[in-house]
Amino acid sequence: MNIQIAQGVDLKIIQTSQFKNNTIVFNFSIPSNYKNFAKLALLADLLENASLKFPSEMLVSRKLSEMFGASYGVTVLRYGNQHTLRIRLTFPNNHYLPHKEDLLNDAMAFLREMIERPFAKNDQFDAHYFKIHQTNLMSYLDSISDNKEFYSTLQLQKLYYANDLNQGTYLLGNIDSIRELNASDLYNFYRAFIQQATVTVIVAGQIDQAQVVSRLKSFSTLSDRNDLGLKLFIEPELPKVPREKTTVFPGSQSLLNIGYRLPIYFGDDSYFAANVFNQIFGASTRSLLFTNVREKASLAYDIHSSYNSFSGMLSVQAGIEFKNLSQVIQTTDEQLTATADMAYPESLLVGVKKSMINQHRSQSDYLSTLAERQYVRQISGVAFGDSQWEQLVNDVTKKDVAEVAKRVQYQARYILQSQGDNDENN
């Protein structure tokens, strides 16, 4: 059921008795702009942990406990060219409570409090509260380099999108951009953001529709707003010559990250073939990369590929010994060629498709998956029923996969070389 609460504010209701919980998800979306990354990252922390009525994490937790262990969270996400602040509350279905308590009114009142009455006074966030979360976020950003796999992924992203700061910049910003924020300016940003962002509310479970609509219309922030002209898919201006960079760090294992352009997007005619290709190439434990680079040749501690259908990007990450770098690159190229030449057993194609379908079915057992799929339908305008999804996967042929592989274009390579390997080579 699709309902418009106000101009630019849409409500999607999924009625289902499959789960013991209900969930309410607010998605506030604006065009991706790196200048807003730090602001929204810190704002998410501030909206998650306190409000005027609940001015501490303990009081928020206590209220959630009163709602029979409801869970609440705020996060920031990137869907292609869209930057989304997501606020989610999941609470028990009244049919499973001892006295059939209806928590919907309580849930809506709690969300309104957390969204519309942040812990702020005199047009600024509480100074002490702001400082704590600002410091915590800077500490987290400072610790990212300790997670070598994630750090190298971010460096590849930066290299790949060298001409686009809105995509090449980490979604949570950087330490300097967080440090520059103050409690007053961020509060002014919050007020503008909450009134201007495009809003999609997803409600799933056994829900009284009229009650949901009535409560949402009581939110003062859910008023008419202008169309932001949100675009989803990224069509980057990529460098004409592939970019490559190597960084040396103290450690015992090097990391190879390769970025490719794969201009196939969610809902395209070749979308399902692209997903099957990714599984065959490197995303699954039966893939060509895993089997031939890791298992047979023993050239990598781990190797896998990832495909983003909103950005049209394919990436490969491998944990390696630096002395094997050229051999790993060559063998990876050979697996891409093998995919394009259909030089792999039919059983791999069959097994990959079966695994994809089983995973899709198992994910359907989660309420969060239903809400997420509904949101993707909303922002993309593309919808697949479960049976249709499975049929489209099963329809993919070796030739379809080969045509996808032929469209892969090498764009960037980032190497995180361990100091141990460097010393050994020297």
C-alpha cells in the first residue's frame, strides 16, 4: 500500500503476519554531496542516543525496554547518488505480547520524540553531548587504518573516483571535517535537512494502516517539500588512464585491490547476468578466483569480488604475499578471460544459480529484508516478485555471463604493501 503523507513524503505499508515483530523505517534522502558527509554522520549519532525527553543513552534504553525490548537505530547509507539518513524502530507485534498490548502509538510517539526533539537547547545541540559524540566519531575515523581490509577498500574507492569527491570520499567524512563542526551549525543543518530531504517511510508487520497514517500526519517535520530530483545510478567521469597506487604499512600481509567499470545497473536487461557473473568470477567460495587463485595456485590468503549495481563498479580484493603480486594479477586476468570465453564447467553455473536462489529465499525470512527490498523498489522504480526473481536468475546462460565479462573495464589498482614483504624484497 502506497500513501502520500505530504508532498515528498511517501508511506509504504507491507502487511504481513509472518513475523513476531513490526518495523518502522524512516529514510531521509538528499543528493550525495561530500560536504554533508561529516554532518550527517555526526547527526546520526546525536539522533540515536538522546532527545529532550530522554537526555541520555540510559534513558533511551530504558524506554526501549518498556516497549518489550524494542530496538532503535540511526545510520547513514549511500545508494548510488543518494545519501540517506535511516531511522529504524523494531518492536513486538501485539499478538505475541502477554496482554496483547498495542505498541504502535508508543512507537510513533517515541520516533516523533527522537526525530523532532533532539537533545538541543537555544538553537544548538547540548554542548557536552555534542562534544562526546564528536570525539567518539573522530576516534573511530582514526582507527580505520587499523582495519587494513576496510582501509584499502576506501583507498581504492578514492582512487577509482579520483574525479568525483561525492563518490570517492568516505561516507562518514574525515577527522578534519568532523573537528570543524560545532553544536550550533550542526543544529541549523539538522533543521534544514529534516524539512528538505525526500522522505520514504516503510512500515512492515501487522499494522493498523489508519493509525499509522494519522500518527505520521501529526509529525510537524513531515510537511510538503520540494522535489530534489534525486538520481540513483552513478555514471562517473573516470580517468582515461587507469590509476595505480602503492602504500607501505607495518604488517605481515599485503592487500591487492582492483577496481573495474561494469556499466550494468539495477534493473537493466543484463542485471541478473551481471550478478551471476560476479558469483562465478569471484563472489562465491566456488568461484573461479577462489578456486584457481587461492585453492589451486595458493597465491592468496583470501580473494573475492564485489559488484555494486548502483555504481556500475566491480572490485576484487586479495590478501597476498607481495612477491606474488604480478602472478596474482595475471591469474586474476586469466579468470576474467575464462569467464568471457565460457571456459568453466556447466556445473559451476548451475551451482551458483542454485546458491543465489537459496540465499534469496533465506533472506526473505527477515523483516528487515522486506523493508529493504521495498525501499529499493521505491528509489529505483524496479520491482521483482520472488518467483520472477528466481526465474530471471535461472534464465541466465553461459553466453549471457560471457557478454557481461566482456564489458568489464580495468580502472584502478591500490596495493597496501606490508613492511615485512618490503623488507624481504629489499
